[in-house]
Amino acid sequence: MNPGDPHILVVDDDLRLRRLLRKYLMENGFLVSTAEDAADAEAKLRSLAFDLMIVDVMMPGEDGMSFTRRLRGKAGIPVIMLTARGGNDDRIAGLESGADDYLPKPFEPRELVLRIRSVLRRDAAAPVFEAARFGPFAFDPERMELRRGDEPVALTSREAALLRVFARNPGATLSRMSLSRQSGSGERAIDVQVARLRRKIEDDPRMPRYLQTVWGAGYVLRAETR
């Protein structure tokens, strides 16, 4: 192993599986840390940087889908989801929660390695989004930070996740379904999150200048990217 190898976090309550994956992935050129549940994973995320997470769906406490959905509002770490349920509906639910790939158990370790490398290649090739600017505001979609001039503007994790979607698609009209899928918020909550964002960035939220409604279609952020 060397410090430049991709660092993987395996999150699974099955101790035997954690040990097997750690051994196999390290033999295939990865640095590997493990966590027994979402709380343990979150603690490790506060002190270590990871290139990808492997997350089990069925865990005690917070389940893998909820954890992945919530994490998407805070960080952009790729996620491969593992589950004993391999039906189409379960796979779609996993992808909608924000997972980059979905692998049903039991699986071949070689296939997992191939999927890890595929996701890491896609992530490395993803475009780097620069700050979106609108009026006195600048939003950094990578750091999830909004500033008005030199002053930071406090955002909740859901507000930041939604604004990141807009910032990555300036000038594009986005439907509630698309915003829900990309931000991790429920479709019914999109209108509420938009209203809250407007109160923070608009002089008059009832007549928005930046975050506008496109009737019958969705919302659009009128912004310039630099």
C-alpha cells in the first residue's frame, strides 16, 4: 500500500464481511477503513478523507439508504450500496437515494473491485464546477458554501444540497422531480426548500430575481459562473 492508493470506507454491521472485504480490497491496491454502522462511519468521516464508500442497506440504527441520502447533502463521496435485496424496485430506490452503484448480495469480490474502479474513473472524469455568482452572492458547489461578499451565509444541509444542484445547472429549468433526485430531498419538500433559500438570497422573496419559478416546469437559477 502507498499513500496515493484510493481510500475506501466499508460500512457494514457484519464483522465477518468487513474483515473479508478489507483483506480482499487491500490485496487489490486499496487503502481500507471499516465502520460498523452509520454513526461509526460519520465519526470516521470527520477525521479521515475517503475516495469511495461501500455502504450496506440493512444496518441497525440508521439504514444505508437514509445515511447515503443525508450524506449527499454534506459531501460528494461516491457510494456503492450493498444489499441482500436485489429487486428492481430496491435497486432504483438505492440509486435515488444518491448511490453511484448498487450491488446485491451475495456478490463476487472481483465484481466489486471492477465496480469500484469504474465509479472512481467516473468521479475523476467529472467536471469541476466553479463558483456560481448571482448579485452579491457566490456559492461554491464543491465546498457547499454560500457567501455574500466576504460574509458567510448559513445554510442547512438540505438547502446547500439544493443550491448545489442549481449552481451546477445555471440558467437551466429544473423540474421538482429532477431537483428531488439530485438533491436527496423529497419531491414534496422542494417548494419549501426553495422558499427558504429565497428568504436568504432575495431582497423580496415574493418577487425573486435569482431563484425564479418557471410556471408548469420548475425552477431556474439566474446566475453567472466563473
